[in-house]
Amino acid sequence: VLGCVVAVARRSELELQRSHGELHRANLALIEAVQRDPLTGLANRRALGPLLDVAGKHGAALLFFDLDGFKRINDDHGHDVGDACLRRFADALREHFPDVDGLVRYAGDEFVLVDAALAPADLESRVDAMRRDLAAPRGDEPALHFSVGAHRFAGGHADIDEALREADQAMYRNKAERRAQPRA
């Protein structure tokens, strides 16, 4: 009888371990679904908090991107082309910044990059290369132009919300400067 009890207990333990593994995998899949933008495949705004918490301890650069004239793309070409343009922009971010700490679709046509290691000159050269790559139309998609603002902050007791606002404001200043200059 004791042997039967031990066998049943062992079988129950194995079943519990299997169930625990399934629950753990399902939980990870839910977290991924909640923190991933389904259109672009980038992290979404929900994932930004943990990225900024880590950045706040060590310091980082924030780059805030916004597509110029995106409403016009949707109005003139339709939302399918607008979606394709968002995917194209996300792909360009991944291509030009494969080694950064985080790429996030913040909202609509706004994106945030978080990185602690890249030097300002490296960030600037990558942004310039990305501008060149997106400046030509591709298929039905028009040329893509964007504004970007950067803010670098030291680690420690950084106010993360303030750092994000600073990067956002720098992006709006860049947008105003770009509007004032005729495009070549």
C-alpha cells in the first residue's frame, strides 16, 4: 500500500511540475503580449517604465522620434500604407540601432530609444544614416522624414519623467527647425 501511495505522490508531483512549467510559459507569453506592439514588433509604452527604471540608476541617452507629416500619409495614401510606413520606420530603428538597450513605439508615430552606452557622435551618425535610408520612397510608401530630440542624463536620482519630457521637447524644437528649412 505504501508503494502505491508513493507512486501516486510521485505522479502528482510530476504533474504539478508540468503544470507549473506550462503556467510559467503562459505567463511569459502574456507579459510579452502586453509589452510588445503588434504592428511594429517593438516594445510598447508599457515596457518603457522598466527600461527607464534601469536607465535612471545608471544614466542613459533618450532619443524621442516623431514622423513628420504622418497624418498626411494616412490621409493621402490610406491607413494600410501608414501602417507599412510605421513598420518601415521600426525596421530602420532596428537596423541602425541593433545594439541599444531599448526601442519603444511610444504612441502613434512616436518612438523612443533608450541607451546607456552609445556616444553622442555615434547616435548622431546613426540618425543621419537612418534619415538618408528613409528619404526615398519605397513601393507605394512615400519618403519618410522624422524629427528627433535627444536628452542625456546621469545615473542616480534622475527624474525619469523629466528626462522623457526633455527628450520630447528637444524633438519639438527639432521639428520646428526642420519646418523652417526647405527640404533638399
